[in-house]
Amino acid sequence: MAKISPLVVIPPVMFAALAGLFAAGMMRDNPDELRSTFIGRTAPALPEAAVQGTAQLRDADLRDGAVTIVNFWASWCPPCRAEHPTLLDLQAQGYRVAGINFRDQPEQAAAYLADYEDPFFATGFDPRGRVAIDWGVTAPPETFIVDGEGTVLFRYVGPLVGSDYEQRFLPELAKAVE
């Protein structure tokens, strides 16, 4: 009887395992959604500084009984510029929108809000992105819906524009304010 070398068996077994992982990933409910470990948990800490010329976002702001939209943005981020009119519209509709600027220069962040109108009732400034890491933010823009007790209800990755925004974010926001 001929002996089979392990080197012949290992590649097909590894291929089958990898194919199984890919197939399982494609069968998820929403393969494009990045799940947040903070959904249902208390919101992480906020930056200790604000964007120059704006009100400081404080922990108490997330626990005062009102739903808050927390948007992570940067002045150098083109998708953030694309979603800016949506943030202004949400503010005009009476939603509480807070902004956390990260990995930015203080002067550029302040100038951006002065030039394009400030949609935020309060801001945080996170120049090194440490707070963004604590929130699980991978890249701007990312937006969270936080209930009045400071619990993260929903995470939206990407700019708040288009049909994905209308079909995923707005229904979650409506549920949060009910």
C-alpha cells in the first residue's frame, strides 16, 4: 500500500476550509454591514476638547433623555463634504446632531464649519483619532445613533446620502425617536 504524503493532502483541505469561510460570509443577513460591538452598550468616552469656536460635546449630552446623532468627520474627507447637506437637513428637522472631528488640524476643522455652516449643537476634537478608535470608527464619515441614556443603538458607515441612507439609517433613526 502506497503512503500518501501530507504535503499532497494539506492544500486541498486548506482550500476547502477557505471556501467554506467565504461561503458562510456570503450567506450573512447583510454582508456589507460592519457590525459594531457597541450596539446596545454605553457610548465610549468623548474627546476632552471641542473644535475651535464651538460648544464642547460632553458625556452628559448623551444622557439627557434625547436621542443624539454622533457623526465622526474630517475637513479633508470628500465623503464628509458630500453628507454635509444631509447633516444640515437633519439639524433643521430638529434632530440633535453632534460632531466629532478626528485626525484633522484645528484651524482646518474650524474653517470648514465656518465656511460650510455648522450642523452640530456640540463638537469634539480628536486630533490623533484615539476616541475614534474607542468608538470602533475605521474611517470618516461614520455616524452613530445614541439614545437618551447614552446607549449606542445603531452604527452607519459611510456618508449619509443616497438610497442606503434612506433605507437603513432613516428607519433606525425613526425607531430611536419613537
